[in-house]
Amino acid sequence: MYQMLSSDTMHRFSLDTVAPRSVAALMSHAVIASLPVAGADRTVLMDVANSAFEAVLERIEPNNEALTRSLWDAGDYVDNQLFTDLITPDNLPMPRDEVAYYIDVFLVHHVIGLATEADREAAESRP
């Protein structure tokens, strides 16, 4: 379904948007071997997700930014969206930087969904 990319290609596209403290962690050549992701791997992926969220939010300029931010949960995204929708156990093991690349590429759809939900909630709260 999704084409796996080389590490060099992923670094070229994704490291520009990752928080500087996460770049060194991504380049550690760590591997995600099983689910659920925990410990340092989960922390790094949540940092990547938060950085990508900020970049997407800046690009899409949602109508209800504060409400969209309140709906965002990096831990939930890593635990319940990323590894159920994009990366399944049969795709593992997978380099952590490749997982981070997928977060960077596919998070936009999730953020647009949050912005849409925020717009709906805002409209329902108006008299």
C-alpha cells in the first residue's frame, strides 16, 4: 500500500521539520520491533508528532486554532492512530526514522480532521 523509502530519502524530507533535540534521537538507527511502542521510542515519536502538528497547523491555518490544539494528543496519535492505520505488526521491524517519516507525511490528514471537528464543535456551541 505504501512504498517504503530509503533512510537517506526520509532524512532529506523529514528532518527539516523535526525538533532539533529529536534529530539526534532519530539518527540513532533505533528499530521499532514490536507494539506497543514504549519508553524512549514512544517519546521520540511523540516529539516528532508534536513538531509535525505545529508545522501542519501553521500551513492549514484552521478557523478554530485553539480548539484544534485542545483536540490534539500526540500520545493518542502514536498509540492509536499511527500503529493501527499506517503501521501494522506485519510491517515490523521498521527503523524508527522511517516511522518518524510516516508521521511527518501522513499527520496532515489527522490534523485536518481535528480542525474539521473543532469547526463542528464551535458551530454547535453558537446560539
